[in-house]
Amino acid sequence: MATGFFPLQYAIAAIAVWLNRQQQEVIDYLKEKNRLLKEKLDNKLRFTDAERRRLAARAKLLGRKILAQLDTLVTPDTLLRWHRELIAQKWKQLLERKPGRPRTKEMIVALVLRLAQENSGWGCRRVLGALSNVGYKVSRSTIVNILALNGIDPAPLRSKRTTWSTFLKAHWKILKLDRAG
């Protein structure tokens, strides 16, 4: 019964050998292409951080032993150093992060304050709608907190209280006439 599978096993082994040979030919071609490109560049390579990251990630997967057999653009030690530095940088950023939510951007805070001050009848939902119309996503509670921290009353109270500057702007013509007359 085991003899019936012999042709199938032989076929699978033959295909595996053929695929391995094909892969080795592709690898040899790519190695030669890399050697030629490296000779033409004359060591004038400048890698961006993103390029370093990509090379270092692939190099780490291969390991020093295999990298030493390849004709790499930079030395295997440099590739592995880049990987160590990237890992260290990642952990440093994680450790430097402060707990809690990040603060609201100052530009958004200024925009909320400006909208609330210029439009005394607008409540939090109207300010929220205006912000979403220009592409900013903020929650209603964030707007409430921004207004409270800056001493601005909610819309119903704001619209009932008139500041001196608003009063003077509204009645300037009448005040001007009283002076002249």
C-alpha cells in the first residue's frame, strides 16, 4: 500500500527541488544586481529614517550570520544597530508618554472661545456643529469644559448678559447723536 504513494512523493520532491532551484536563481540574480548598484553608487547613500526602519526590520529577521553572507548596502553591524536604536526609541517614547488623554489643541480652544464670544446665542451644540462643519471632531463635554475653564457662561446666560463692548457697539449711533446735539 505504501508503494502506491511512491510516484506522488517523487513528484512532490521533484517540484520542491525545482522550486528551490528557481528561488536560488532569483536570489543570485538579486545579489548580483545589488553588487552592481552598490558599485555605481560609490558609497553616497543617504537613508531616511523610514528607509532605515524598513531595512533594520528585515535585517533583524535574517540575523547577523545570514547578513554576513550577503552583500548588504551597509554592514550587518550597522543594520542591527539601527534596529536596536529603533527599539530603544520606541520604548523611550512609550515611557515618556504622560497618563491620561492628550490636551485639546490650542487652536481648537481658541476657535471654541472665539465662536462662543462672537455668537452669544450659540450653545455647545451649535459650536460643536460649526466645528464639525470645518472638519474638527470635538465632543460636547470638551466644549463645555473649555468654556467653563475660561469663565464663559452657558448660552442662555451669555445671551442675557450684555458686555459693555457689545452694549456700546449696539448703541454707538445713539450715543454719538446725544453728544452732537
